Amino acid sequence: MNNFHVNSFNHRKRKPAPSKKFKKIVWCALFFLLLQYFYYGFINKAATESKNTATVVINQGDSVKQIAKTLKKENVINSKFLFKVYARLSDKDTTIQSGVFNIPLPQNIPSTLYFLANNVSTEERITIPEGYKITQIDNLLAEKGLISAGEFTNCARNCVIDHPITKYIPNNKGLEGFLFPDTYFISTKNFTNEQLITKMLDNFEAKLPADWESKASRLPETDLYTVINMASIIEREVLSEKDKKLVSGLLWKRYSSGWALGADATLLYEKDNNIITAADLQANSAYNTRKFQGFPPTPISNPGQASIEAALNPTSSRYWFYLTTLDTGEVIYAETNDQHNANKRTYL
């Protein structure tokens, strides 16, 4: 019996193995179904979004990885990985344009790529650095081809702008100091100086501390224009937040004691370079705070938030003098003029 069963088993027919061609067909079918799943389940699926549009900034030279990160952050796409894969496999990664885009929502990955490839940006991102003067902003806009040189300066000094902030600015003083430095999106098709100025004043109003009047009430001068004048000097004199507040306290102390402010930055306001000459120190300019007491006629820059905060929140100290080292920008303080002169010999 045992031999019979063994022999029967050995002679049973086996099923033929699937051919290589059949296996290939099965794998292709599975791969196709997988692609369909990813396409309709993820790539072609719109991201969930409650907003009607998303503002997306694509910088010149941004990689597909960077663009995917931006789009995901704004919830335009569901997956950074699938966006990169689809963009490269479809050869659409090289067609994406730079600029500022207001993308209608919802979008899926193919429609997002189509939008970025076929729509010309009507806005440009422009960054106004902290401490820029009106004339420097003018140069920046002129370099970008948005204005002719001098137009922004003229408007910032002479245009009648209907804005709540202007009530704090004396007549004929212009807007220097109140054009808040920040990044702005501006129209390249119908740009106007008034439009940008209004945006900057809106930003100034939003960033101004809500309790500024309470803080200013403890200062030697309580009006906003003088506070911003002080902030504009601090902005151009020192860099760190700690030094801004220390120098603020030092300058307010000089002012209330009847001293000249003695800030070199005011001497540079009417110059196009950062070189102070012996003639500058003796000049009868109203911006020469080495020679004349009080504040310059206008702010000397457009200060950032840290400098405005410093002007409102000065740090008291025993110091009366300071200088900034030429190599590192470190601020060196002194209590007496003799100490200050010794510091000048050491550091300058």
C-alpha cells in the first residue's frame, strides 16, 4: 500500500508555471491600476480649502522642491512629493513662471501646474529694508522699472494722502519715518506711488504699539512725530535690540538735559554716502545734531518695529557717550567724556 501511494503521487501532473509574458501583463496591469489610484486619488484630487484664492510667491530660480513646499503651505496641493513627481514626469517643471499668483481654489496638481505655467504675474514682491530713507525707496522702485527716478520721493513729500496716520505729521513735513519697512506685493500693471504709500501707512498703523500714548507719556516729548524721529535715529545708529534701548535712554537723557544729541547718523541724512567729513561736522545744516540741540527737522529714516519699541521703552543707564566699532559694530559705552575719548583712541 505504501509503495502504491508513493508512486501515484510521483506520477501526478503538475500545473504549468505562468509564462514570463503573462507575468509581465499582470505586473503592467497592476502598475496601471496603481497609477490610476494615485492620479485620481491624490494627484487629480483638489486640496481641501475654505478660501477662494491663495496668494503664492514663486521666486526666480526656485526649485520644484521649494515651489512644492510653498504650494503645500498655502494648502493649494495635497502632497509635495506627488507634485514633484508629476511635475518632472510630465516635463512641466521647467514651464513654471516666477511672480506673485492669486490662485483660484480648489485646485489639483495638474491644474495648479497649468496655472503657474500659463498665467503671467500681475504683482511683484518688493522688500523695503529697515532704515531706508525715502530717497532709497525711490531708487529701489526706479531700479525695478516701476517709476522714474524722483517720483516716489516727490509724492512722499508732497502728495496729499488721506490716511488716519497723517494727523500725527506736522504740515509740510512729508512722510519720512512713517513708511513702514516690510515686504509688499504691488501691482506691476497699474502701480501708483499713492497705492504703495497707503499700504505702508496701513502697515505702520497696524504695527504701532496700541499703548504707544501711555508709553510716550513718560518720555521728555510725548508726540508721535518726535518719538518716530528718535526711532529713526536709533535705527541708523545701532543694530541690536539691547543697544537700541540703551542708546534710546542715552539720547533721551541728553535731550532732556539740554545736550546736543550728537548722532552721526543725522549728518548723513542729506548725503548719498556714509562718509562724514570735517566740513560736515561744522555744517550749519539743521540735521547736524553734533552742532545744534534738539531733533532734526524730520525723521532721518523709516524705522522698523524694534527701533520704535526702543524709542518708547528706553533703558536707563549711567552712560552719556557711545561709539560703534568699525570692524564688528559693537557698541562701546562711556560715562565721561575722558572715557569716551579713550574709547575712540582704542576702537576707532
